[in-house]
Amino acid sequence: MKINLACPSTGLQKIIEIDDEKRLQSFYERRMAQEIDGSALGEEFEGFIFRISGGNDKQGFPMRQGVLTNTRVRLLCKKGHKAYRPRRAGERKRKSVRGCIVGQDISVLNLVVTQMGEKTIEGLTDSSAPRRLGPKRANKIRSLFNLTKDDDVRKYVIARNFTSKKGKEQRKAPKIQRLVTPLVLQRKRARKAEQMNSVLRNKEEAAAYKKLVAQRMAEKREARRSLISKRRSSRKSAKMAAEKK
């Protein structure tokens, strides 16, 4: 079985291979996210604590958290599930995945260092690999460099210089996300003013409509009143004419 060791603090990875079944017994029937003592890997890993983050079986099927078995199962996957990308809207498909329990047919097991030991491991803790890409979000840049809101974040963004294919020196930096600039505040004020204007305009239109409805109802009542009075006068005149005869 191959063991892929990863150290987040240094950014390095190391792969070791263990063929001794007695040493592998400590990994069997363990679940993902469980912690393992490093002495199970060898004497040089004493004091280290590793966390199982995943693995693949001999056919390449990945382990999935939450599937409580040490065999392979076929799950009905839909949009949002891991290890599945729908090709059509509403599509569902059965995919083969490994359970989250480590079995004997696991070929690669991924471990992450959660606690460092006293000894230095070559290729894992003896050096560090710098991050090539830095954070993009403004607040994360501030937290990385311990900046205040008064500091200009654009001066601290991590950029890299490289030579293009044409032989020119170029500088490449990410676009800062959620950066509050005067233009952003201006657009925010414009949106708020537009919302207030819309509310006032709706109120004025509602008042005008209510006034028009009241006017139409008054005109309707006046027309009905005049019609009733005309009918009464015509009936009265007809009655008087009949009495004269």
C-alpha cells in the first residue's frame, strides 16, 4: 500500500510504500477523519499524528465520507454530489465509490499531518514550499499581512514577475475581490438613491391612483343619482298627464 503524507504547514508531500501486513493492520477498519499515531508507519514518525483524508482502491475509485462500508458501492448521484458532474439539467447517474472505511484492497491512502513530532523527516518537514498564489479577497490579504482598514491593500497583493514568450518582463497579480473603492461607494449610494426614489414614486403613483378611483366612483354615483332623478321626473309627469285626462 502506498501512503501519501501531506504537511499543510510546509506545503510538502511525500509518498512511502509499505508492504508489511503487520504494519498495515493499524490502518484497517479505520474511517476517514480519524487520527492515527505515526509510530505505526515507522520509528522515524514517532510523535507525529496523522489524519486519514481519503484514498483510492486498486481500480482508482475514491473513498467517500459518510458511506460506512469498506467495499465499493454504487450511489445515485445528482448535482452537488462529489465525484460527479451532471451533463444535463436534472440528470442523475449511478457512480461507483469506495466506502469511508479502510480495507485491504486500498492501494493509496492519504494522510495529513495534524501534530508534528520531534524528528525531522526528509522531504516532508525539513523545508517548505512557498505558495505561488496568494489570497485574492481583500479581508484575507489584510489578515495575512495584519493590516488595518486604513492601509492600502493593493500595495500588498502577491504578484509574480515572469518573462513572456516575446521576451518581455511582465508582472502578473490577481484582481482583488470585495475591494471597497470610492467608485464602489458611489455605486452603492446610487443604488440606495434609486431604491428610495422607487419607493417615493410608488407612493405617489398609489396616491394618484387612489384619487382617480375616488373621482371615478364619485362620477359614477353622480351619474346614477341623475338617472334616478330623471326617471322619477318622467314618472311624475306621466302620472300628471294621466290624471288630466
